[in-house]
Amino acid sequence: MKLHSGCFKVIFFAVVWSALLVVIACPSDAAEQERKVTIRQSELPAVIRKAIDKAFPQGLIIKIEKEVEGKDPGQYDVEIRSGEKEYEVEISPEGKVIEIKEKAGKEAEPGSKQEKKWTDSFHQENCTFSSVGRNRFFILEPGHQLTLESSEEKVVITVLDKTKKIGDVITRIVEEREEVDGKLKEISRNFFAICKEHGDVFYFGEEVDIYKDGKIVRHSGQWRAEEKDSRAGIIMPGTVLLGARHYQEISPNAMDRAEILRDDVTMKTPAGTFRNCLKVEETSGIDTGELYYKTYAPGVGLIQDEDLILTKCRKAKRQSVSLEDLPLIKKKTADVLIAYDSLTGNTERMAQAVAEGVRRVDGAVATVKRVSEVTKEDLTAAEAIVLGCPAYYANISGRMKTAIDDWSWKMKVDFTDKVGGAFATGGGQMGGKEHVVVSLLLFMINNRMVVAGPLYQDEEGEDIWAEVGAGAMTGPIDPGIGPKELDSANRLGERVAHLALKL
């Protein structure tokens, strides 16, 4: 049968139109089901974090999304800023980088949100300055010395026992000696002072000597806050805010500035492994091509500057006091925090006995709290911390373990140079009390605390156990808490308080 052309066209159009309706009415399952959730950095699996750090060692994570439904379930989509550019990175659940795309940049209009704002006003008129002191990431104590090295360079940073008056402020001189291939290249003398009210370390200028063949050939990059059109900047704020941007130098010839990128960095160096470190990006308000990355460790200071890595750290042997600080010196005191976990009340009795021992020492103040009630402010204010808990299956109790983990990882408490001690209760000669005490002390040592040693100095033949801490047997067939057990707790409190006052 032969069809007319017009009839054929009508049939063809109807078939095509029906097909289009089917396509429109039935979108792909993938498009319907694709769903992503936002992920916080703290929730990133280690394998994904490792992939990001490998692809962008100096990158700043802006946004993280995880695909939970769709064609690539489990895939991570990460936005990263590195330098002045932003990238979109796709990473498989196994940690393989699938694709990296550079995001199209937009020119920031003046006054728009994209324009970077740099703080250059710090209200230093409200500060009382000292040439000696420290905040969490910067130390101005004479004798404190850091050595950083790379394959070719070596930089030694020393807090000198010297000061210099810049304007009306007495500043501390910090010397930096830089060598390249074993030859002296540069010596700079930097002038810093700390604001007592806020802990900000201000930068008041520097003097620089450039060397060649052992002789000074020129001076470069010098400036002082007292000069015309110059002001002090902040080298390290007392309160760290992620994303904060501030000027370190404010002078016609020096406009270095810093942005706080991260405060959760863990870095391994020849001098040790440091946690909860601060990562900073430094640029220049004069030379837009300058870009540097530095890392600061709590209680230490600078541990990484580009390729330079910390190899030695020599802390100040004594706490120096500047002359301007003398009127503020008060009677020496030591705050001792006793944090305990107790189910039946036995450990609480031992905690109170530790506090009694602390109060026997003139100038020592004892605070007793259940470990679940301890705040970050309690931990920060204490010069010494004593921990105690019952043995649970010969180990630390769950509440104690959760608490001390939170102190380090969630609260990010700096325990450096605080004095520590421990005690335990439990049933039986082999009930695990000594293991509990040692575990608590290892937590303290790992967090750079100073641990008190043996509690007893009895005559030979009259020694009582308690080489590492206090304890008591409390089971149904055991003696329970008696005079000897309470005495061990008293001695622990005394020992810790004496040590805290000495330090």
C-alpha cells in the first residue's frame, strides 16, 4: 500500500512528539536521587584529609560536601583556596583525587564582600605594654631559642636579654640569624612588646644587617613604629580567630600582613610532633607577589616557615621579669585543680584528701570538681592538675577517658608546663590501680606537663607503695580507705603544690 506524503508526515510527527513527552515525564533517576550533605573539617576521614593535604599542602578548605545519593555515593566535593585561586576537587571515598577544576574568578568591586579587609587599627592606646611575657603562640622570654633548618638554610631565633625603647614603649629584642650553605647571610633585630590586657604581641620594627663574606654590605627592610607614617602592627594576636586578617607591619616600606587559616594542624618535626598548631598565610600590601606560609605550635612558637622546619627548641631557663612589671608582682600562689570520677564515693574521699594536702602548703589553693563538671577556664587557670578515678576492668573509667580526650581535642587546652599528679581506687592487690595512675600520667606527659615523682621518703624497710601516685583498695574483701590511703592522698597534694610553687 502506498502512503501519501502528507499522511506520513503526520504519523512521523506524532511518534516524535510522544517520545519527547516520555523523556520529559521521566527524568533520569540519577538527577532525581542526587543529594549532598555539608561536612565539617573535623568529620573528614583521615584518608580524605591526606588526599587534600597531598594535593594542596598550603590550601585552605572553604567548603566540603559529601554525595550521599546519586551516581557517585560517598564522593567528596571540596572547595579549596590556594594562593589567590580557588579550586573544586572531587575525591573518591578511598581517597583518590578524581578531578581538580579551577573556579572562574570574579573581579571584586570596591566595597564588595569579596574584597579582603585587613585590620590596621589595634587601639594600642588601651594597652599596658611589657617587654616580657607570652601568649599561646608567641614567647617573649629571654633565653627562648628556636632553630629552623632546610637543606640549604638555617635560621636561629633568640629572645635576647636586651630591650630597646621605641617611642614610649620598652620593647624586647628578638634576634634572627640566617645562614645559607653555612655562610652568614643576615642578622635582624626585631622589636616586640606584649599587651597585658589582651595578650596581643605587637611588632614595633626591625633593624637588618645583610652580610657578604662575613661583612655587612647593606641594610634592607628596616622600619620603626616611631617614624613618620609608621605604626606598630600585631605579629601574633592573643585571641585567635579563624579567617582574621591583620597587618604585622605598618610603614611605607613594610606592609606585611597575616591571615589565620587553621588552628588544628598537627606537624611532625625533628624537634617533635606538635598538635593544635596555627597555620598562617603571610602576604604583603606592597608586593602582591609575596606569599608565605608559617606554622606556630602552642607553648613553642614558630615551627615552620616555608621549607624551614624546627630542629631545636631551647626554652628560657627562668621566667624573666622586666622592670616595668615589678610594681605588679604579687605574692606567689598556685591554683591546684583536683578532678575526679567517683561512683560509690571512695574516689571522692581520696580527692578531698588530696585537697587537704594541697592546703597544707602556704600559697596553694585547691579546687575539687567532678571531671564531668570541669571547664576549659578551670584547666587554663590551674597551675597544677591532679586526676583520680576508680579502676574499671583494670583501666581508666569511661567518664575520665572521655573527659581528658575532650580537653585535648575539643577544648584544645594548652597543658604545657602545668604540674600533674594522679591517684586511683579499686579492689584487690592486682586490681589495676597502678595501671590507671600510669595511664593518667602518660596523658599528662604527652601534653607536655611536669609530673611529680615518688611521694615517700621513709626510712628503709618502712616504705609504703605509692611510687607514682596515691591509691586505695576499696573492694568488699579489702581494707578500704584508711589512714594510710588518705595519707598517700595528702602527700600527693603536698608534693604537687610544692612543685607548682617552685615552677
